[in-house]
Amino acid sequence: MPIKLSDKLKNANWQLIIAAPVAAGILHICATFAAPYLTGASAYSRLAPALPLNKMEVLRPIKPGKEPIPFLSPDARYAMCKFDTSHGPVNVAAMLPPDAGWTLTVHSQQGDNLYAAVSTPGRITPVSLVLVASDDRFLGVTPEARGIARGKQPPVPVSATRGIVVVRGPDNGFAYQGRVLAGLKEARCSGRTF
Amino acid sequence: MLSHSSLGPAHLILHKAQKQVAALLNLLGDWAAFIGAVLILGLVSSWYMIDSGTLLTTEREGPWVSWTSAGRADADPYTRAHFARLGSLQITTEIARSYVAYSDSDGGKLHSSCDYVVEGGEPGTSWWSVTVFDDKGELIANPIDRYTFTSQSIAIRPDGTFAVALSREARPGNWLPTGGAGRLALVFTTLDARAPLLTAQEDKENTLPGIRLVKCR
């Protein structure tokens, strides 16, 4: 004799049926939050082994088969600096030329863009940063506190322990390649003691 | 029909054991269904929201998809997971936007066996680029080393519009070779320090180019 729907519903384990979406929701949240840490090939883990520590390096032009990370467009040349502030702050400086498309960005290990500066057509954009460990904001006694007048704009503190600084010079055509390369080579990244 | 009294004690024990096994199997079945449902609902929904995004995390305009919080330190967990899984570095959406298209304006998957034209008006942003990749985000090897056009390297028509041909065979004008790549991904990047991009609906229509299928082989 076929079982009636009402009997099926009566015999169903309603505790489990109600618990399933709740448990699925918890699993959904856990899986989503864990996903960035479970991926074996984050941008940082792909780029870091080839980059020197606390030193800006101009990357070769992006070519097929030699892309350091996926979807990195050859619409620009790149200079990158892998930084680690756990032993002291890291100074970053660049002069973004007065052309459109130049950027300086600071990325955390997880890929978050912690700081971004973009060039402004018609004027040079100076960028000066001090990267400090996330738990250490003290950068020493300022020149003003020591009674010394500061001659230039103070650097912007950015809190990050490890990550990558990327300076991006746009591809403006063959005639501008030397100028773009010179702009990238001017970018600096250096560690210092407290 | 035999009464209980006519059955031996061995039968009674067997009958009881059968009932216990059936109850246990029912319970195991319920738990298996529960675990299966939890895994499917929990993991598949998470994977889908990380991989494809939803209206909460992405902006869609025709074939173009852009993650609205890409690169931001306050990005939602789906966006963070999406780009961590992709393994790419994103500039914050406060100054840059990347639009990715895996299909043409009619919804057909972009493929290197077909020719396409990407055409639109010049976006009102400082700088932009259009780059073709395969669907894994790798560049497509070609003898002229051409993978991208930028606002400064593209040939613009006299009326201010532009057209880029995606084809495996050489085309006049702005040509991006696609030969042998299989599935394609097109990335349109805009960069502007002055204002958040695409805030007005009318700007959006003028900004993002259309992807028109010309022919397939």
C-alpha cells in the first residue's frame, strides 16, 4: 500500500529539516570567510618569491606565459616592492609624472588596497609614505617636536605589516616607453630602523 | 495466522532486532540527507556568491560585470574571497573600476573562433584600457605582441567613438589578436582620481562599450 503524503510529513524528522538551513547558513558564512585564507595562490604568494624585500624592482613587460598574476594587464609597466614592517618602518617615495594613468598602491597580504594615489594630468604628484606595522604607530619624535622646521611635506603613515607596493606606469605607446621606465625607476622603497 | 505465543523466543529477538536496525537505518538516512543538504546549500551558495557575485556585490551592464568593492579595505567577504581566489591585485574602486566580460552583448560566450567588435564612445574618465585575455586571465600569444589598447594608444574615430576588432586574423584599425585562445575574457579598466565613476545612469550608457559578434567560423 503506497504511503500517503500526510503520513510522510508526519514521520518526517522536523528537527533536522528546520536545522538544515540554519546549519547551511553557518557553513556558508564559515566557507566565505575562510576562502581568502584557503586559496593557495593569492596574488601575494605568487608575487612575493620573486621580489626582493623592501626594495623597489621594475618588472619586465608582461608577456604571455610570463604573467606574474592572472589578469595583470600589459596596459602598463609595473614596479613592485615586497615590504615587511615587522623589523622597522618602510619608506616609500615616488613622483607620479603629470600624465594620466599612473598609480601607486599599497596592498596587504590579503590583497586589500590600503592606500592608493593616482597621477593628475598637468602636475607632478609626489607620494611619500611610511609603512608601519599594524600594531606600531610610533614613528619617533617629529622634527617639529625637536624644534626643527620641516622642509618638506611629512610622509603619510600607512599601517600594514606585510604586503606589496605597486607603482604602475601606463602604456602610452612606443615613443613614451623610456619615459615610463624612468618614472618607475625613480620610485623608492627602503626599510629603516626605529 | 500465528499468534505471538506460537512464536519462539528466537523469532521475537529477531523481530526486535529487525525493528532496531530499521530505526537505525532511518536515522542514518535522515542524518545523511541532513548533512548532504547542509553541504550543498552552504558550500554551493557560498561558491556561487564568491564566483559570480550578486546584485549586492556587483554591478552589471550588458555583458560587463564589475565588483563594486574590489580592492577596498572595507570590502565585503564575497568580494575579498573572489579576488583572493582569482589571485589578482585590484586597485580600490574609489579611483579605478575593472569591468570583465565573458560574453558578447547578445549573451553568447566570447570565443576565439569568432570575430567581435568592441565599440563605444570615449569614456569621460582620465584614462582607460581594454585588454583581451583567455578565460583563465592569461595573455594570448601573438606575433605582434599586442594584447591591449589604452586611451592613449587607441585610434579614435573623428566622431570621438572607438572600435576594437577581436579576431584571429589581422583587421584594419584597432585589432586585438585572439587566435587559439578558446574562451575569452575582456577587461575594460577605467581610472579617474577626480570623482567616483559611473554615478549617473546616463554616464553608464555612454561609458561601457558594446561587444558585437561579427561572425563565427
